[in-house]
Amino acid sequence: MQQDNDTRLSYLDFLVAIAAGGAAMAIYLRTLAPTVYGEDAGELIAAAYTLGIPHPTGYPLWCLIAHAFTRLLTIGEIAWRVNLVSAVFGAAAVATTTVLMRILGIRRWAAFAGAVALAFSLEFWEQSVIAEVYTLNAFLTALCLIFAVVWGRNRRAWALCALALCFGLGAANHQVIVLMAPVFAAYVLIVGGISRDAMKRCALAASFTVLGLATYAYLPIRARTHPPMNWGDPETFRGFWDVITRAQFRFIITDNPRSLEKLGEQFAVFGRIYLEQFTPIIGCLALVGVAVFALRKRPGWLMLLGQFLALGIGCTVIPNFALERKDIWLNTTYWIPCYLIAAVFIAAALDSVAALAKTRIWHAATAAILTVGACCAPLAAHYAANDKSDFMLARDHAVNILNTMDPNAVYFADGDHMIFPVAYLQIVEGLRSDVLMANLYGYPTEEVMRPLPEELRKGMARIPTEADEQVVFEWYLNNVDRPVYTSIKRRASGWEAKPAGLLYRMVRKGEPYTMRDDWGRYTWRGIDTGRFPGDWTSEQIHFDYYMALGRIACANNDAARAQWAYTHAAEWARESKDLLNNLACAAAECALDTDAFAWFEEALRIDPRYDLVRMNLVRLCVKRGRNDRALQLLDEALTLNPGDQTALEMKTRVQEFLSRNPTAP
């Protein structure tokens, strides 16, 4: 490793950085999603296109940049242009990380290899080919680290102010960067000391952070224009505060149970996910890099290690994610800054191994193999999973949903993949504007709430709860002459949910209903092709596909085909207690008891505290005469929650039945 007391770079250093970023960009363009993806992509694209507000925290900086891409570019559909934003900033983050490595004294070829390893790491690559905010966050994170190291070397005010500005802009993009603040503060105090002049410099730098944070003014300014995507309506101070503090999703942090055992398992998940990013051997090189940095005993290296720990611990402890596939999938993006720092450690390890090559041939061979491996192993391992170049599933699924509904329908949806791609088609492409999306933001929108009587509205929360949404749902059924569709089976007094293609249509009890062949009008590209292994959106759509086929078969009294469809759906449930519960309920309705029992039990195995699935299983046990198992389940429920009135009442009824029928099983 070269001397690291100089921050000056040559043109060759910048050429190496451009080469690393260019290599990343070439692959990103090859694997870029051509249209809307699942997860948050649909609402983010709609917000960017209309200068609106997506889900909290609103991501104002990203919206402004992505909007510019939608207007300045004239090629590709709008979704592709916004996907390109991620690719551009992913490549920029790779190039910037290369510069960081060179400033830290890592040799050019090792810096190139480490940066390319980051480019093709699993999560970073995935986020570089879909519409998301994380590559912009990575780019700003790398800039912050560069300016921190430069300031640590030259103590120039401009470097500290640049760090502060990038930090403020980063916080206006994704707040995970805020976790870096304590380490940056400690670094500045340790390196710069505490004096009047030092405090003046810090105050000046703080003003630049505020300047970056001023980007949040975008939220109330745009909310006042009431754009089509206006999540949380942050026009008032309360609305603004709720958006930037994620009030709607605060329950994720506060309500999920915590324990030391669970925390240990969460850190184990982080370790496993980390090793998947670069492939295990390349990922473990980071430990060698940490040791190399420790021997150098320089503040810049310690700052990097501190940031890795702060981000890794913070992004594990604060979200308190459940140990299930869905929650783990959604949490992995928060660790991307950790992977960026790990790439620096990997590059340092490659550099140190190469330093030994001067003494032994096998050291040189090892260095060459590891360097090529750092570049090629992640690329080869992750290409299939991250090649989204023909990912049409989310778009086709959304088009099929819209084609299912009659004119002027009202659509109550559940699940991001059932909402956001549809929102993209409506807001950006103007498809089926006659359909009213009732709960675009996960709760009823203002447009939906407006027709309700004032006495109903005044009793509801500012952000309507699930109970409020049920009131809205039933009011629309009984007072609005429009067809109502749902994505899951909902209940309402006097109404039934009937299968309608991918959806359910609400029909008054007793009214005739003829199920039409919606399936014949659907287009599917990517179903059962084996593409997109491990992709959560693909799994959800495949699950919905087979669940809908099963419902239709069951409605047509074709139990054999229903069982075939539900069995295929189970293959896509992939450790999801919610999907397994829904699947078991559907199987039970079709009298596929053996399958229903198995899927309920599997869901309960995943989460023994899942009351909903336990009580569903109890009801099925009672209905099918398995009273001993029902009592066992009820005892488990009461052990977990002695005050569970539903379980107490159910246990009393089962015991009374058994006392009247002592020979019953």
C-alpha cells in the first residue's frame, strides 16, 4: 500500500475511476429493467414524473433529479428513464469509491478491483437497474467519506463544508446516512481538536448541512399544488413532520417485540447477507483489509471502520426486522453503505497481498487470482438474479389487473405489487383513469374520503387506520353505484367477495353473479420461465397467479385443478407466513383439508406467535373434528397471552362440545 498522507490524484487515477464506473455502467445498461418494476418503483416513478411526493420520507432530492431525467431524455418509456437514474448514480458511486480508495493509498489496480466488486455485489447491482433511491445514497455516502478523509489530511475548511453539504443532501435523499453523523462528529473533534477556531469551522460546516437539508422545502411547496402522487400531504407542518419522521411506519420500529436472542439472530442474518454480496471468499477479504488498516493506525481508517459498525448496527437494531423472508428482503438495502465500505477493505486486502508478491511467486499468483476473482466472481454469481432486461412481470400484472375491472370501478388493493405498478400506469401512462385507486398510500386517499359524510370523517385519524378503511370500504359498497374490486378477500355485511380474474368483485348476497373468462384477456411475459431467481416481486406475482387460478377452479367445482394451482402457489410462498395463511384459507374453502392443515402448520412454525394463523387453524380443527389439536393450540395462545378473550371463548366452546360429546376426537 502506498503512502496515504497525500490526497493529490493524477489524471491516471481519474481514468481508473472512470474505467471502473464505465464497466459498471455497461453492465447496468445491459441488465436495466425496461419498464416498471415492483416494490416501490411504481410510486417513485409517478412521483418523479409529476414532481409529487412518494412514501415517507418523501425523497425530495431524488424526485428533483429523477424528474429532470424524465424531461431531458427523449428515449425509452418514462419508467426506463427513471431506472436509468439508478444506473447512472450506481456507476457514479463506483467511480467515486475508486477515488476514495486512491486517496487512502490503495494501488490503482486494487482500487479498480475493489470498486468493480462493489458494482456487481448482489444488492448494489439490483438497486442499480430499477427505480430506487439507494444508488444516489451510495454516491453521496462515498462523497462524504472522500471529503472526510481529505479534511483529515489538510484541515481545509472547504473540505469540511463539502462533507457537511453532501451529508445534508444525503439526508434529504435517504435518512440512513444520518447514522453516520456520530462517527463524523467524533472524527472531526478528535482530528481537529476543540478550540474557538475549530468551533467556528464546525458552525460554518453546520450551515452547509442545513443548506442541504433545505431540499426538504420541496415537500410542502409541491404538496400545495396537490400532485397526483401526494403521500402524506405535507402541506401543513404536522403533515410535513409526519412525512419526514415516517409517522405512518413508526409501528415497525416500536411494535415489533425485541430480545437479545432475536438481536443475535438479526446480526447473524446481516453476516449471511453480507457474505452473499461479494461471494464468501471475496467478502472475507474485508477482514484482512481491516487488519491492514489497523496496523496503519490512521484516523481515516478508524473512521471507516467506525462508519461500517455504526451503519451495520444501526440498520439492524433500529428497523428490528422480523426474521422472515419478506422483512429480510426489504431490510437488505439499508446495508448498502456497509457494502461500499467493505469494498474499500477488500481493495486494501488485495493491495496488501500484492505487496508480498515481490518476495514469493505464489504470493503473486494468489494476488492475481484474488484480483480477478474480486472482479469476476460477483459478476458471474449475480448476473442471473440481477438481469432485469426482460422483466415485464410487474407491468403485465398491473395491466391485467386494470383489464379485470369494469368501467368506473373502485379498487381497494393490498400489497405494493398490487398498487404501485397500477399507479404508474394510471398516473404516468394515463391508462384506465376511470378506475379509482382507493388506498394508493396504504390508506384511503383524500379523493376517496371526500364524498363521505362529515360525521363519518371527523371520527377518523388524519392517517386513516385499518378500521377507518373498513368503514370507508363499507360506505362505498352501500352508497356509491360503482363496481368495487379488491385484491384480497374482504368481508362486509350483506356482501360477498366473488372471484374475478386476479381480483375479487364485491357482490350483494343473493344477487346472481356470472364469472367471466378474464384470464383469456391477460398477457403474461415471464411466468414460469425460471428467470429472476430469488426476486421477491416475481415470487409475489407468481403466487397471485396460481392463487387466482385456484380460486377460479374452486368456484367451478374443479377440486383437482384447484389443488394443482394451490400446490404451485405454495412453491412461491417461500417462508412467508402471510402467504401461507392466505393459501391455507383458500384451500380450506375448497375442502382441501390436508393441504390447508399443512400450510397453516407451516405458517405457525415460521412464527409461533402469529395469532391470526393460530386461530384460523383452530377454527379449521373444530370444523373438521380435530378438537384435541384445537385445545392444544388454544392453550398455546393463552400461554403467550393469558388475557386473549377470543382464545378463552373458543376454548370454552370446544370444552362444552366435548363434554356433550365425550367420544368426539
